[in-house]
Amino acid sequence: MDVAAAVCLLAGAVLALSAGWGMVRFRSTLDRMHVATKPQVLCVLLVLLAMWFRNPTWATAGPLIIVAVAQIITVSVAAYVVARADYRRSKAGSDAS
């Protein structure tokens, strides 16, 4: 179980690093939004799985599942809000021209 937890933590760390690198590298808002949401969800889920591997009980699983579901819901809503704001900003800029 310790090896599985370590693998999950390392995979999550690599995904977080790749997301951070993508945020610096990409220039458009939609590209940054994609790179900020997709790997980060999997990163958090892997870290939560690693936490469960370290202490595999139902008492640990309950809060971790709640956090995982909240992460999935809030990231998708945040991505939608960012995309909508970017679309409105770009549309308002094209109307002014």
C-alpha cells in the first residue's frame, strides 16, 4: 500500500508540475483554462487516492470522496465561468471595433 501511495503522489506531483508549466507556456485564456483544469483534477484525485492508500478505512474514505466530488464539480463550473468571461470579453472587443 505504501508503494501505491508513493506512485499516486509522484504521478500527482508530475501532473501538477505539467499544469504549472502549461500555465506559463500557453498564451490564450482558453488554452490556460484547459491546462489548469484537466491535469489538476486528476492530480487532486491521485493525491486523495494516495491518502486513502495510507489509511484505508471507511472513516477516511468518506471525507475523501466528498472532497473528490467537490473538486470535480467546482473545477468544471470554474472552467465554464472563465470560458464565458473570455468569450464575452472577446465579443465586446470585436463589437467596439
